[in-house]
Amino acid sequence: MIRTKEYIRNPKPNGYRGYHMIVEVPVFFMDAKEQMRAEIQLRTVAMDFWASLEHEIKYKKDIADSESLVRELKECADTIAETDRRMQELRNHIQQKKRV
């Protein structure tokens, strides 16, 4: 692993949460093998959907009310994070009950 970017405990200002890893992987050509860098992004399904919408707003400059959409997306990111936290608590609770 080359480096990591941890946006779960330290979300981006726009609300994005995820864990990114820069890794090197071998790529095989007909006559050679080269190490290439790749970024692996780990995020929940909901945050992945959020990121797609955020990308669309960020790079499609013709969206009329983009400022209000950005605010709404930030609220959604916070809701997603809270829901993920609550779901993990439920899973932990269920796992504890299975052990008993």
C-alpha cells in the first residue's frame, strides 16, 4: 500500500465519507510486467450513490440551483453516516445475541 485517505472519521467538508487506498498492482503486457498505481475506494452503497450525485452537480455547471443542492447533499451525507452508525449498532447487537 502506498498511502491511504481516511474520510470516515474525518469527512470532507461536503460530507463525503469513505476510505481510499493507493496501491501498486502488477500489470502484465506481452513482453513486460509493470507496477501500476490504482486507487481503491471503500464506501457504503448509500454513500456511493451520494458520490455519484455530488459528482454530477460538481461537474455539470448548468444545474440552476446547485448551491441549494450542495446543501441538501451535505444533509444527506450526515443522514447516511448516522444511519450507517445505527445499522452497525444493530448488527453488533444481533451478533452478541447469537453468541449467547
